Amino acid sequence: MLNESDMEGMVFNTPVPFFDAPVSCGIPKDTGDVPAVWMMMPDDILGANDTYCTRAKGDSMIGANIMPGDLLVMEMVPEYHSHDIVLADIDGERTLKTYYLAENGEQWLIPSNKKYKARRIDGTMNVRFLGKVKAHLRHDPQDTMAHIMESIEEARAQMAVEQAQSEDFKKLVISPACADKVVGRLHELSDGKQKPRDILMPLRAAMEAGAIRRPTWAEYGSEFGFKRTSKTSLSDYTDPTKNKYADEQQFWSLVDIFRSLIAR
């Protein structure tokens, strides 16, 4: 736990690399690999292992008192334990979440905000831990066991529903070995979007990358829900002659994501 009064009297005598790109507490983002500056930090708050600093961004960890803009002191420990708040690299993208190891061996990454879902780590993901939160500027970043278990149960129920819906949709994926990854990423990238153009951008990117074939409206509706878009919107949007994104970096970034998924 650190606040300004706690840091009074500490000697800032140790240089620590500071990564200027914020660590996302919501949708995963790349933090970047080159520290912009070195910060002087007190030995009192540093661990025995390599340490670096960055800033939090987003609201998915506010229940653990990690707010946007908080300075995070990250320690790269040799072993991670349940309840550690970790920076996880998932298929090349990075996010800050609570790590939890269940008794049955399942591993979870859990947000601390009802707006976001817990994610179970499975064999389809390439996951690395890049450090745990050793300290941050204002509050002690801890999560409660009750919240962790509640988040896991909600995520399991949602996963069961999505799994039942996804089996037919997976047939659209050109490479069956990548079906789980491609469909899972489509869900993640469409989650929370409102406008048909934004909702369907990941779908169009997956087709552009050659990851899936063009779905029918019934196939899309069974997977993502009819209320999210119209038959006309889907038909127009998946027509390769319409709704081009040639000048939009976001679209081509999504295309690269799906190309990397089917290339593995």
C-alpha cells in the first residue's frame, strides 16, 4: 500500500525502467518494449527480482483499487500464485488481471469490474506472465476470494452457452485446428460494440485474412444474436465490394490478428 504520506522519508535511490505505454486493465494492449525513461524508486518497495514501472489504463481493475493513471511497480518473479495481480501476455497482447489457480487445476485471469468477464487460460492460448504488481501509488491492489469465485462461476456459465452456440459457427473457419482461437477472438473483438459497422468489423477482418468464409445471416445470428445487427447490414458488410477499410489502421490491425492466428 503506497500513498504520498507512506513515501515520505523514503530514499529514491534505485533506477527502475518506466514503460510509458499504459498497461491496459480492459482490452489487452501492447505495452511496448523500450522504456521511455528510468525512474528513481526507493529500495523499500522493490522486490528481489527485476522490477519495472508502468501506468494503469482502463477500469477493469477498479475493484482492486487500481485506477487509470496509477503508477504500477511490477516485479518479474520466478513463480506466480493465486491472487497475484499479473501482467499477462496473451497471444502477443498484454493485460492486467488477477491470477487464480483453482483446485481442479484451471487457471483464470479475473477482472475486478462487473463489466468484464473472467478468462480461463487454456491450451489454445500462448500466455506469458510479465510480472506481478508489487506496489502502486495509492492503494493495496488485492481482490477478495468471494469476488474471484463469483467471477469464475459467471464466466463458466457464459462459456457453456457460448460453447453450445459456437460448434456450428466453427464450421466457417477455414482451418479447423484454429477454430477455437478464431471464434474466441471474434467474440472478444465484438463484445461491447453497438454500431453494426463496428460490430461487424472483426468479422470482415477475419474474412479478409482468410480465416473464415462468408457467413449467412442465420449463421451469424445463431452465434452473436439477431438483435446486434440486421440482415441487410450483414449482407452489405460482408460483400467484398462494399465497406472498404483500406485507409483505416484499426481494420488492418484486426486483419493481422487473424492472420497470425491461422499461421500458428
